Amino acid sequence: MSDINGIKKELKELIVESLNLEDLTANDIGDLDTLFGEGLGLDSIDALELGMAVSRRYNVRLSKDRDENTKHFKNVSTLAALVIELTNS
């Protein structure tokens, strides 16, 4: 799997669906929008739910290292890069 634009689109849809973000659509989320804090405003519970959704959707195992995950879950682009890395390894 290496179509980064397709993965970004899927991830945006996954974020909206898995976190029940009723006020947003996938089109409202920019590739570089910060997911947590001042960006989309997601919190630690959202991070867990999103991590589980990504793991299930792409059949990948995420790191248990919080700092490592924080780096990869910065925005849709960094998350897409992680998915590509994990699915190609």
C-alpha cells in the first residue's frame, strides 16, 4: 500500500467516523492540521480510540511508546507515513 493521498483520505474519514465528530467532515481536516491540542482538539481518550481504529483498519501494531506515537499522530500526513511504513514492513 503506497498511495499516500488515498491513505490520507481514508484516515480523515476514519478520524471522523471512529471519533463520532459530528461537526466535521473528512474534507474539513487538512493534511497538516494538528490532531491534538489546538488543532482538531482531540484528547488522550480520542488518541486511544484512533489508535485502535488505525490498528484494526490497516492490520498494524502500533508502538506502546507514548513519545513515538505522539510523533506519528501529529497530523494526517505523519499518520499516513506511519501506515505506509508499517504496511510495507
